[in-house]
Amino acid sequence: MNILFAASEAFPFIKTGGLGDVIHSLPVALNKQGNNVRLVLPAYRDVLASVDSLKDLGTIDVPGAGVRHKVSIIQAHEDILGDYLYLIDVPDLFDRPGNPYVHSDGYAWHDNAERYTVFSRAVALLAKWVPGSNWRPDVVHCHDWQTGLVPAFLSMVKHAPATVFTIHNLAYDGHFSQHDFNSLALPPAWWSPDFAEFYGGFSMLKAGILFSDHVTTVSPTYAKEICTPEFGNRFEGVLGNLGDKLTGILNGIDLDIWNPQTDRHIAENYSVNNKFSKGKSANKKDLLRRAGLAESDAPLLGFVGRLVEQKGVDLITAILPKLFETTDANMVLLGSGHMAYETDLMDLAAKYPDRFHVHIGYSEELAHQIEAGADMFIMPSRFEPCGLNQMYSLRYGTPPVVNNTGGLADTVVDVSLKTLQDKTASGFVAKQVDSESLYSIILSALDLYKNKKLWQQLCKAAMQQELGWEASAREYQKLYQAEVDAKQ
């Protein structure tokens, strides 16, 4: 089957979060099952700098906000996908430094509506015809609000390919003004509650939901949660009416990149059956050294993620003083995000320099070292569509401490007498989302940590989970086939 993936980011070219990892790993898994997957991205400055063998396939004329843009379709080479990475090159819109969505000051680019509308128009044209090629997709798989208008534009095309739209995080909905809608010359009929209009503005995410042939989310539990007011972000009515058109398919992780047995970023490789204790000990020692913390047998907590409310960062800052005062635990944290959270964390690191190390920013190397070197991974997300870090932690034998939500609920088996007895426990799951519950569940984890035999059993059970993309790719394959069949 020919599949065109459309997304706004992909590892290793440009990545701001888990979306980038998925857009790298899922096409690889689908190709292994005999499909022909090609990927299209905006030609951001950083992407152009990271690829080679560029080939200009042609130029198309695409309307923007009161202007017409000359859009170049570029074919680039990527080691895994080969020569089937397409870039939509519009220098006025994408030739900018840094984050693809926001300025360095944290505010969204003023012209994001135009940027991703032009990108979506170009993708829809590419789905009809790839210049210089007779390749045509059977399915166009779009991801998050930045590609929400692709299914909308394709809905106007006769004999269009099937469209699948994946919601990676409903909290980011691509909501813009009526002025933006009008300036972009979008079809007037779309300005309706039945299509893209949403609470006085227009939502690219809503367009993706309503115009696509099928909608998926990145975990089964999240698919159910977003149909409720608590997690629906005002989309619960729209989503609740989808019925069988909405499916939750759990993300996987790249088992080659995240593999403690071969990971080049960590001090010593290990596996569940080879050098486990020695490897974990060596990586903990190395992580403490890199963090400037004293070598110690005390439990070491880790965190890697965006410093935003969703991730429960405020719950962590609320409990750390009490945790440091009542236990011997230490912590290493890697992340960036809201300045207020960054400031709070740096203040705590200054107050507890022998117990707490904070690295503001992102480091792929340090992320791997935390997964391998920490004793447990703290991930108290208020909501989590899927989550990847808890799966990385499971893979590295670092039991996660999580809240009972979304993909966290689908991947972490809570410690209990029963699950310890049948050796299925893989982490710790708090039932309430508040600082006291987080503090209490961490204390429970620290208590079990003292029992080295049970702790090692827990770590090894975590490492034996099925975390790869193979099963999920098969589910997508079935979904694609059903939508293609329905088109015929």
C-alpha cells in the first residue's frame, strides 16, 4: 500500500516532542510490513540543513493570506526512508531559526495560520500528483492540527485517497480567528459549526476530525477520555458523535534507538538477562557524576519532559522540599518550557545543590542517561495522550511513577500484592492527580526500593513489556485497508 505521511516535525530532522518520534518510527514499522511510506514535512531551516541529495521536483503556485506563494517541492534523501522525503519549501514561511511553532520568547509565530494552510494545500496537491513520478498514495495519514486542513482540501478532490487523521494531543487545536479564515481564502461553506468554525474562530484540528475518513488517537484510554468534558477541551461533542470513526491505537517506541543493550549514549550496556545490576549501577554512577551529585546508593529519581502544566511539573516542585527533608532520595531533571516552572526548578536546585540537578533545555544524550541511570522515573502528567517516556523507562528497567490517565494507564501495571505475586507489576500508578498523592506514591516506591529482590523483579518485569511498533503498525494496516476498501 502507498501511504503519504504528512506532519509538522519528525526525528531526526526536527523534534519538539513525542510527535517527532512517532513520525520517525511508525513509517519504519509500516515499511517493514511491505508498505511504501513517504513523508512530507515543511522545509524549515533546520530540516534543510540536516538532509542531503536535494532534488527540486517543481514549483506550484499556492494561495496564502492575500498573496500567492511560489512553493517548491523538494525531494531529499534520508537513510531509512531513502529518497522519499518530500519538503514543502516556502522560505517566507519556514526559513526561520529554532522551534517550528513559536518565537524564542515562547509566543506562537504570528502567521501560523497561513504557514500551515499553505503547507496543507501543498500536501493535498502532492497527494494528487508527485511531480516526475507515477506514485500516488492510497492513504494520506495526517498528524495534529498543523495538517488538519489536508483532509479538508482532499474532500474537494474527485477520487481522492483515503485520509486518516491522528490526534496526538487535543490540547493543541490550531485555533485561529475569523479574520485569518477569511484572509486565507478558505471555502465560505467551511465557516460552519458542521465544519471548521469553532467557538467564534476556526480550528484546523476540528477540520481534520470532520473531513478525514477516520480519526485515531495514540492510546485506547485517551480515545475514551477525550469524549468526556474533563479531557475533551470542548471537542467532546464533536468526538462523541464519531462513533466507530474514532479509534485509539497505542504508540510504540523505536526499539533500536531505545535499547539499553546497544545504546551508545550510556556508560555501560545491559539487558534484562545480561549485566542488569552491574549496568544499572554503572549508569547511575555516571549520571550522578555528570549531574555533579555525590556518588550514593540513595534512590535516584529522574524526569525528562516539557515543563508545562500538563506534565504535572508543579506537583513535582510542590513535593520536592518535603521529599528531600524526609527521605534520602535525589533527583535529576531535564526539560524546558514555561519560564515560571524553569525558575522554580532552578531555585530548588540552588537550595538543594547536593540533592537536585536541573538541566534546562533538551539533550538526547542526557535523556538516555537519565532513563538508564535513574532508579525510578517520575511522570505525574495530568493527562497523557500516550506518553513515550514511561515506555522508555520500562525498556530501561526504570519503573515509572505515573497518574492513572491516557497512555500511562494503558502501559504501566501498578504495584499491588497481586501484581507482585504474579510478576506483572511494572511501576506505580497514583489514582488521584494532586501533590499529596504523588508524594504518597513516591514514598511507596521508595519503600519497595529497599527490598532489592522485589525491586529487581519489578525492573525486569518492566523490561519484558511489548513496547515496539509491530502490533500497532498491524492495527494501522487494517485501518488503512478498511478505509481504502470503503472508497471503492
